[in-house]
Amino acid sequence: MSQPKEVGGYKLGNLIIEGKTKQVYDLPDTPGHCLLLNKDRITAGDGVKAHDLEGKAAISNQTNAKVFDILQSAGLKTAYVKLASPTAFISKKCEMIPIEWVTRRLATGSFLKRNPGVPEGYRFTPPKQETFFKDDANHDPQWSEEQIVAAKFNINGLLIGQDEVDYMRKATILVFEILEKAWALRDCALIDMKIEFGVDSNGNILLADVIDSDSWRLWPSGDKRLMVDKQVYRNLSTVTAADLDTVKRNFTWVKDQLDYLKPNVHHKVVVFMGSPADREHCQKIAKAGRDLGLNVDLRITSAHKATEETLRIMQQYEDTHGALVFIAVAGRSNGLGPVLSGNTSYPVINCPPPSDKLVQDIWSSLSVPSGLGCATVIYPESAALIAAQIIGLQDYLVWARLRVTQLDMATALRQADQKLRNLTV
């Protein structure tokens, strides 16, 4: 493949690396970034089988962009930046960790060869995670986590130890589960997939490289006979032009289906405040909710002073949203939460505002009449978290935001602990 001087208006610098299906170029005018240029090429068996496939570069580029858009919407840290041209995209420059991270939901393919006695279709719960050292000459041998740690890879100044391996393992499974839920919206089963990580100049581990139809097994309706991934090409003993057309048609179908993988749930979290004085507390709830991908409305109404208006507002939301959570912010003699709970089948969360009499006031939120089911929390972040957990049952991106937040919190603690351990007393 020739080396162009410019792609999509970006001046290309040195060729950093060339693989079987892509080239990676430095971008001298965009420090810290590079350009990945896809090839019209399909390969299998460490490149032993290879064919030109006109149009594959553009299909792969679009597929990759749509997948990373989903993952970035979930809050995952990735190297992907944006499309640069029909066949190229911009990425943060990373030094790649030479490990393929594979996640499997069902046993098939090479797993069966390495694990005789396991029947095809055996379901892994939780998903099975495996690691392979990138070495074409030795057919990417499987490595244990202990081997990865023992290798002491120094990638862009970051020593890959147990903490880093733990993060990548958890992130790998999370990527799979997010995309598994996404593909389920189109009645497609994500069987397994592989990803790679890189380290940027700041020492951050980022999901990197390419995720396209070369990266996974995808079975519509969970039926292996309907597979639409690269395994179709791998299975060919001889390859005809008609075979390549079938592969290309499958890849195009996958690329087009990705347009329909965003959640179609019309949700809303409505925060009712009993007084304008509670606005600051409610704004904290709204910010925490929006950070988790929630659509949040703030309303002012009083169940004591404007009961009919309160119920009218509530019913308006009930008539226009499929997934709905109400949060009631009221202090003294909280009638707002119980009134809402007694007149709706949607969840109601009490989150009374701070007060020097909170200890006394909170009992009006906790001690509700029989037949009512309000939950009660004190902190605005907790109210938003519970609302997100409820909405996340129907909206996988909100669910994913919660999982990413949990991963980031655990990682921050591990990093703080590591920093403390490295201090010289």
C-alpha cells in the first residue's frame, strides 16, 4: 500500500507502523495524535489467508466509529477521537500493550480446541476472559495474567503490574457486556470479541486500536448458521469472488445495524421540590443524574398547598414517558413523596433537603402510611444513583455509565493505594 502525504485534510508525518489491514501515521500538526488508515484487505490465520476486498476500508472505518461512539457514550476512556475521511480516523497517540484481551460468552472456535470436552455453545456466566501475547510468528500464544505481570512491560513509562492488569480485565469484560446489551436490541448475540489497550503520553490506559467485524463473532438470533462476522471468511477452504461479496455484504449489514443500537427508551427523572428554597439541593441531584446519563427535569410544587397541581404535573409525565422516576424534595412534614407514591405506579424517592432539624424532619419521609413505597435517602448523589439504577434496567447506556463509574472509583482507590505504597518514609 502506497504512503499518501495527506488524508482528509491532515498532513501525514512518518509511518509509525503498518499492519495487515491498516497503516498508522504520525500527525505533525496535531501533537499527541495519529491517523489510522484502513486497507481494502481481509486476512485470516496470521495473514496466511489474505485477499483484497474493495470497500472494506470504508466499512471498517464506519463500523469502528459507531462502536467507539457507543463506548464513549458509556463514559469509557478510549483513544478514538473522530473520523478523518471515509477510510481513516484520528486517535490519541498510544504505545500499544502487546496483549489481545478476549471475552467469550459462548464456547466456540479456538476455545474448543484448547479445552477438549467443553461442548460448543457452553455459556460462560460471568463471561470468560482470556489473554494472548501478540506474536504472529508463534500464532499469538495464550498467556496467563501472571505471565503478563512477570513480563514487566514498560509502556510509555508505565510499568504494567497487577493493578494495571486488573483494570484491563475489568474494562475488557465491561466493553463486552455493553456491546452485548447493545446488539441484543437487534436480536443479535455477541459471542466473543477481542480488544487491545494502549498507554498515552500521560500514562493513561486507553481502549485503543480498531473494533470492527474482524473483532468479534456475531450471530443473529443466536444462530451460528447466520453468522455475519469474519468467521465466514475463515471457514472458506477456497475463496471466490462470490464468497468475498457475501463477506462484504455481511460486514455492510453489521455497519448499518449499528445505527439502531442506541437505547430507544424515552426516560425522565423528575425532581419535585416543595419550595424554591430547595433549589440548590435539587440542582445537586440533577447534576449527579446528568453525569450518569439521565434526563432530569426540576419542578416546584407543594403537595400540601397545591395538591391538584402536583398530581396534574405528575400525570403529564406519566402520559409521555416510558421509564420514569420521581424524586421528592421536601423537609418538614413531607407530604410530597407519599402523595406522589399514593397516586402513581412509578418509583418515588424521598431526598429531604439539608436542615438543622433534619433528624426530626426525616421521620415524615420514613414513616409513611401503609400501601406506600417511597425510598428515602439523605444525599443528593444517592438519589441520583438510585434513579439511574432504576432507569438502567431499561436503558443499557445508563446501566453502562453506572458500571464505568464503579470501575473508575475502584481504579482511583487502587492508584491512591499504589501511590501511598510507593512513598519513601
